[in-house]
Amino acid sequence: MVTDQQVRRLFKLMQTKKNFGIAAMKAGMDEKTARKYRRLGKLPSEVKKEHLWKTREDPFENVWDNIKSMLEINPGLESKTLFEDLQRKNPGKFADGQLRTLQRRVKHWRALEGPSKEVFFSQIHKPGKLGQSDFTHMDKLGITIGRVPFNHLLYHFVLTYSNWETGTVCFSESFESLSQGLQNALWELGGVPENHRTDCLTTAVNKAGNPEKFTKRYQELVDHYGVSACKTNPGRPNENGDVEQRNYRFKKTVEQALLLRNSKDFTDRAEYENFLKKLFMQLNTGRNKRFQEEQVVLHRLPKKRIDTCKHGKKKVGPSSTIRVNHNTYSVESRLIGETIQTRLYMEHLEIWYGQKKIDTLPRLRGDGKYKINYRHIIDSLTRKPGAFKNYRYQDAMFPTIRFRIAYDSLKKNYTEKSAASRYLHILNLAARESETKVDNALKNIIDKNMEISKEQVEILMQSDEPIFDTDIDILPIDLTCYDQLLHEKTV
């Protein structure tokens, strides 16, 4: 087949060569073909006829009108669904290999006669005008802290003009996470954009039908910083497209950095957060020019940050527990009947009484969870051992697996009530003395198959006998196998 390049070369050689046959030969074509293109004065691509005829019979010609009517009624029907319906109605007429033919024809119909598609309109971003934020899950990256899986989220903030970004590690899409993440971003940024957009977060946006668009706490937060709040429409993540795209790209960056690091494990959370901070700094370095334009027009920060916690008042129930955000926490039994103040932060819960902080508890994630500290109730439970058998939070009364083994062993030798009483006295010993020492003593008792009792635990705690076995038998290393390998190599 003659190409355009050959014909161009022919036309050029015709200007310098007197012999047309030599020009055709140097252009790499037959002289007769060369005369044809000399006569036409066009390139092969210009004289090529468009292929408009069918090369084979259309197997769907007789059923296409029915398929077309089905698509007009329900444009969402997929080609495979239509094809399988045809095979059911016409057994043996359509082979599996003809599916691709139908897919091409349906695709052609959608392009020329189908319903119009949604158009996404590119927006002009202006410096300092808009910041977007979102939460993204980081679990699939396989991050571990001290070899333990670290399942978490990242609050992600992006300026849409310069794509400057930062983030905060968190564990739920709570208002406290949103508040702390946004404030961290603004103070690191050193200014405030004119608008802040989120998706329809339940912690920030009220449900449809509510006269107020945003929740009271979120409105107070944005008012404190003088920023105008806006949200995406339901089911329209493209309206928050900048941060959505940065979510994907940042996680890819983290994934690549982990491969270069050759390890997904970090010694502690601080090391991991420092790792993320360095990545954000590297990414933002290439955005300095546009970022400088943003900084000129950003609004000033307020004098101080707003409190990121949720304040509440709770009356301690007779079970020495309180409920905060649909989760149950235990407190000192001395507070039963008293009203205490709670301050719920992103990762912990503070208990206040009489303007004094008396306890700090890790925040529970999700709903219907509980955090019961046996030290809060052990005195009362020791006096009422009969309540232990059906206690709702009984599993929280076993600090380690050895406490559980001790209780199960006692149940084999004593009645249910007696076993509970004996076990609770051991647990009370852990609360008053040392949980670690009691745990170690129980280990020694279990390993030596001794009788489990409070007295035996106390004896071991007070004795000089080592809790852990220090005599370890290490078998000598047999190196003869390596000698054998060396011998075989020389042979």
C-alpha cells in the first residue's frame, strides 16, 4: 500500500529528476502507480473512500426495533441484559460471541438517539475564594503501628486555586474531628478562605426539611472564623471535585512513599504523622507560586481557636455509668447520683466535677459500645458476688486472658457464687495493688498448675521468686548441613 510519505517524496523528486521512472523508483513505488498520483495530484489519504458499506449481515436486524423500544422506555438497560433476554426468547438463535456486536449497536444508539448525558462544567478558581474538605479512609494502605493494624481516616483540606493541602489523622467523621481538622488546616495555612465547602456530612449539615441548613455547632465554628459555609448537593461528589481528586492522588502518593520506605510499619503514631506531614510539604512545594497569590487575599485568623469538644451534663446512674454519644462509660461509684460535666474531644472524653477534671477516658468509636473500668465498681461487686454471673459488662472484668483462665478454673472447683467471690477478691487485689503483679502471679500459678486463690497470689507477689521463667533451654545449632552442601559443591 502506498503511503502519503511516498507520494510526497515522489512529488519532491519530480522537481529534480528528469527521468520520471527514476523518481518513482526512488519513491519506492511502481511507475504506473506513480503516474496515477501525478495525475490526481493528491495524497493516498485524500483519495481513500470512506467505508460505509456492511461487510456482513446484521444478526439483530429483525429484533432491533423491539430492542430500541425497550431502550427508549428504560435507557438504563445494559446490553448484556438485553442479549440474555434475546437468548431466552430465541433459543439457539444468538451465540455468545455476538454480544459484542449488540454492545456496539447499543452504544451507537446511545450516542445518536439516547438520552442526553449530564454535563460537568469546568470552573474558574480564584485565589483565596474556596477551600474544600472531606474525610477519606486510609485502611487499604495497610499502615501498622508497632506491627498492629492502624485503621484510621484522614481529614483532608484543599485550597481549590493552588491545590495547597494538609490533613489530620482521625478515626470517625464526627464533628470533633471536623472541627479539629479544619482548625488545624486554617492555622497551618495562616489565613482563612472566603468559603468552605463540605459534602453532606451529618455532623455539619442538617437533614432535608430542616429550616436551618447547617447544624448549630458547625455554624458557630464557621462564624468564629468568618468563613461562608457551603455544601454539595446530595449524590453530587463532583461538586467537591478538587478534594475528591486529591484524596485519590494523595493516597497514591502515600502508597508510593511506603514502597520507597520499604516498610508500612511505624514505631508510634507520632512517626507516622510526621511521615504524612513531610509528604504534604513535598507536594505543596511545587505550588508556591499560586499559593503566594492565595495568601495575599486570605482573611485574617481570629485571636484564638474555638474549643473542639462537645460539652454535656450527665447524671451518673445507679450502675455507675453514663451515656455519651450513644456509648456507655463507667465512672467512680462515689459519683452515683451526682451530675457531672463531660467534654467529648476527637479522641478522648474528659470527666469534670466541681470545676475539676477527675478522669480522662479514650473515646469509643461507633454506637452501642462500652468502656467499663473494673476499678470503678470492684468494691461494690466484691460485696455482691451474686451479681457477677449475669452482669451485662462481665467481659470487662477480665483485664487479661489469665484473669479469664483463673475465673474459668475456679468455676470448675467451686459453685458459681463461690467462684465469683474468690475471683472478685483476686480482681480487687489487682485494683488495690498492681494489675501487672497479679497478672504475673496468675501466670506462675497457671504454668505450675497450682491452686488458684487470693492467698496464693499474695504469696507470689510478696516472694522473691521470679515471676517469669528465666531458664531457657537453647538447643545447639547443627552446622553439619552446611558442611554437606560445601562437600557436594566441591564434588
